[in-house]
Amino acid sequence: MAQELDTRDPFTRAEGIAAGLTPRQLRGPRFRTIFRSVYVASTRPPSPRLRVQAALKLFDDLAWASHASAARIHEIPIPTIADEHVSVPQAKHRRQHPGIRTHVGQSWHVVVADGIRVSTPLQTFVELAEIVGLVDLVVIGDHLVRRTPLTRGQLVDFCASSRHRAARRAGEAAAYVREDVDSPMETRLRMLIVLAGLPEPRVNLTVRTGDGEVVRKYDLSYPESKVVIEYDGRHHVERIEQWESDLGRREAIDQADWRILVVVSSGIYKTPGDTLARIHRLLLARGVLGVPTRLGNGWRPHFPGYGEAA
């Protein structure tokens, strides 16, 4: 007797045959191959969650999504990583499949999220230290303490107590994580500044009136010297009203004797050295304490085009 099968969820070739499907049907237009021998109904739209489910179909019930796959389930922002990642409790459970990387991990840091066995967010942070660089990992950490109930202290403590082989690298990144960071690009800009040996700016300083009303909020700042550094992600003016509002706000900053330096994406991804030179000159001119006469090179391995110069 054929077994019932919901083809809207990923299923293996063996499950399809047991449900009465023929090899010819599986190769036909009704189904789409996700991994070798794993199929889904062609009407089911692709999604990160679906691909993680499909990867886990190739392993037994003791396996779980980890690393980049866990990040996708937890909706943690990560760089583009093609492979799915599956962890198993013992080496004997490892399987080799194209497009899937298998790890041996600690099953006591596993939860069930949306019906999928997956590494906890804290464990995912440590695991990601194996496959992403320092700046990307700080972006992830800033996201976790901004968008989830986790605190920076919990992140630091977990890395310190973890026996994972990437725990030390994760701990180095956790030390740079800060609360209340609004966007990944703000993190990247802050890391560019800090890794060059410049004093660390305040994150999201809020200026209020005497009765507590918020007047301004600065991405990165040096309040004692009245310096503001802002990331502007617009490629074009989408709303005249917003543009005029921003211009008015920046004029008000100038009138209050604050100096504002605006950085766009190309200043981080294409010309980080030029961006640092601009920031360095401004901090020296405004007398910010602790500014070195020369920039350090610690930023070079972590930003595009500068790794070989480190």
C-alpha cells in the first residue's frame, strides 16, 4: 500500500517511490530537484527555509541545521554562502552530498524552530566564526543584540564558555558588539574606524530637550568634540520631503557647532582608505582625545581590495 506524501514539502526519492511515484514522474515537470534525490512540488516557491528542510532530508533525525543554514532559519544577516550546513552528533553520521557541508557538533545547543532542528542563535554565532570574517561576524552580533532578546553580555559569556573550535574567534568578535546599532553598514563603518586604531565613537547618541523630547539621533559620534559620522545608504532621492528634512537636520547640526561627516557605501566597499583619511583629519582638527598621528593597518585585511596590503 502506497504511503501518503505531501509533495509541497521536500521528500526523498525513496519516499516518492514508496508513495507510488515513478522515476519518470520524479524527473517530470511536476517536481523540482533541490538536492540530488530530494524533490519538491514545482508549484512550491523556493525559499531559504525550504532549502534547509531539503538538506536535512538527507540525514537522520539526529541531524540539525547549523552555521549558515541556522542563520537562514533564525533570519540572521550573513554574506552570500552557497552551501547548506548540517551538523550531526558523531562522525559516523556524516554524509557527503554536493551543496551540503557536514559538521560534527554539540547537540545540547539545538532547539526546534518552526519545526526544524537548528542550532541556538548563540551557538550559531560561534559556528559562523568558522566561515565568515571578523567584520561580518560583528554585524551578526550587533543584529542579535538589537533584534533578539539576547544581550551583549550573554554573547560574550557564551563564547568564553564554549568549547567549539571557533569559540576564540567568536569571542574576539563579540568584544566589538554594541547595543542599539541600527544597520549592518553602521557596524561596518564603526569597525573601519576602530580597526584603524581611532577612538571608538558613541553609537546612536540621542540628544533630548530638557523635557525629554528627542531632538536628534546620531549614528556615530564623539560628543565631547561635537563630531558626527553618519552612513547614508541612499543611491538617489526617493522622497523630496525626506531629503529636505535631512538637509534641515544637518544644517541644524552645523548651527549647533557640530561637524558632520557623511559616508556612503562606496566609501566602505571601494575607498575605505580615503574614508579613513577624511575621518582622521576631522578628528585631529576637532581635538578628539586619543587620536594617533598615523592610522593603523588593522583594518586592511577586513575591507575589500586591501587584504594583500596587510
